[in-house]
Amino acid sequence: MRSANESPRTPLPGIPVRGSTTGRPMMAALDLLGQRWTLRVIWELQQEPVGFRELRRRADTMSSSVLADRLRRLTEAGIVQTDQDGRYALTELGRGLGPALEPLRTWARRWADSSPPASQ
């Protein structure tokens, strides 16, 4: 049993994850990428390596502890690495998510164009 301070294990293929006792790769990916703020971190790293403070600034209301946890998990999963200057960057595997996310970006634009303006 985990202590209150111990975070859950990073979802990885082949290891049981939420929704799959077998750890099928797609289920592990959905578990990892479905964690709040994870896709935002990946999105912010698409263009260039970024330091922790800059990532925190770009992420609006994400707390430093959540950002640190997401970066740790993404690093453990082989999606993010630190460069020689200590900035966070996507690995080759992580960069492969860009083309996978493009259809979602296209859909989000269509959704925004077809939705009524948000009330404030």
C-alpha cells in the first residue's frame, strides 16, 4: 500500500494501469496522456526545449508540484528528457506525438468555429 506522500507509478506499457490489468500499450498511453496537464506540457515542448520556470509561466494555473510530477512521469516514460542546459525537451518518441495530436488540433479548431461564443 502506498503512503499518502507516495505518488502512483508512471503508466508504462506492459504494466497494469488504470483500465487495463494487462498494461496494453494503448491503455498505458491513455492513462499517461489522460492525466491532467500532461498534454499541455507536451504541447508546450513541441517547438523548443524550455526551462522549468518558463514552462510554469506558460502553463497558467498549473502548480509547480504538478508540473514537476508531470515532467518526472514523462521523463520516466521516455517522452521528455533534459538537455545539456537543464531545459526540458521532447525525446524522439515524444516528438512522435506531434503528428498524433494534429488531428485533435484540427478538430478543436472546427469545434471552436462551430460553437457559439462563450459567455463570460
